[in-house]
Amino acid sequence: MMKIFCLPHAGGSAARLAGTLDPWVEGARLTPLEPPGRGERWREPPCPDWPTACHDLAERLTARTGPGEPYGLLGHSLGALYAHELAVRADRARPPALLIVTGRRPPHETLRAVPHTAELPELSDEELYARIVALGGAPARGAGPLTYRMFLPVLRDDLRLAGAYRPAPQEPLSCPLLALHGTDDPLAPGGPMRGWRVRTTGEFALRQVPGGHFFPYRAPAGTGTAVGRFLARLTAGP
């Protein structure tokens, strides 16, 4: 069974993403690939820039895969950029068997204005939490001292890292690529998500799942089914 490494959204946990989707995905085992500052790595300082972050995650990915073992990458929102960058770095040496991106516009759209996001890192704690609640990423009743002390600093670091992302000129990947978007996602609707097509010369599919920006958590069955069907199609071959 293929191992698919999961990379989380800004402020999120890879363990939670993998745990939410794994029961619904047939044909693969979802495994967290946790950036520093959260989950099992909550004591570690965040990575200051993209080269450091990608080097850190690439080392952990290599340590968790055996020689010749096929693997996939699945990233949600900020995690989709992580997953893509890891796939680019591995494409010649040891390419992934597939790349799955959810809730994030493709790299070449990074410099375009995305509604609701540009000012996020500079908002107060209360305003920032309210924005995440509005997007469906946190409970309306749940913000307290612990949330502000532990969750929001990680979120701010991730948002700043996302804002600093500048894709280098890259050749398209060769692996199959599945792009998923929420039907009501204001940050990554279907039109922009279709742009992922140019990021691979391999098989491509765009699918929608009911929900907003955090649809993998709100509709894990629909998300897992879409992933499972894509895997089954790849396994079946021509």
C-alpha cells in the first residue's frame, strides 16, 4: 500500500490532516509530514525561510521512505506549496508517484492578489482568530489564552512564510497530479485551481468537494473518495 505524506495548512497539524482523511482513502496509507512548531515537533522553532523549510521536510521524507519505495504527497493550502516544492526537488532523483494539492492556487498565481489574505499576518490576535473562524478553520467558541499562546504564533509564522513564497522557474513535474477544491472556497476556487494542469506532464484531474476552504476536514468522505478514485484509476492503467 502506497504511503502518502500529508502536509498541513498554515497553523495546522499534518497529524490531524492525515488522521482525518486516512479512514476515507482506499489504496493508500496517509502519513503526517510535520513541519516544526506543531504536533510532535511543537518544541522546535519554525523555519525562517523556504529553502530551510524544504530542506528540513525533504530530510524527514527521505528518512521515512525505503529505497525504491513509491510514495505520494498531499498538501492542503500552504501544505500544497510544500508538497509541490518537495516534488520539484525530488523529481529527477526520486520523484513521487503522485501529487495531490487541495485548497491552494498554483505557484505561478502566487503573486496575484488573493482575497482575504494579504493583511492576515498584521491583524490583532482577536481579528486573526475571527478570520480563521469565518473560513471554517476554528470553532467560534474556543479562543482562549492557550489558543493565543500556542496556535496563533505558529499561524503567523506560516502566513509570513506563505507571503514570502516566490516560485523559481521550474520544469513541469512528470508525476500524476490531482487538484481538489471546495465548492465554496473563496481562496482557491475551481478556475484558479485548474491552473495546476501546467505543473505536470503526467495525468491531471481537477475535482470539487462540497465545502469551503477547510473542506478536507468538513467533508473528509468526499475528499477521501476523490483521492481513492484517482489512485484506482492510476492503478488500473490505460
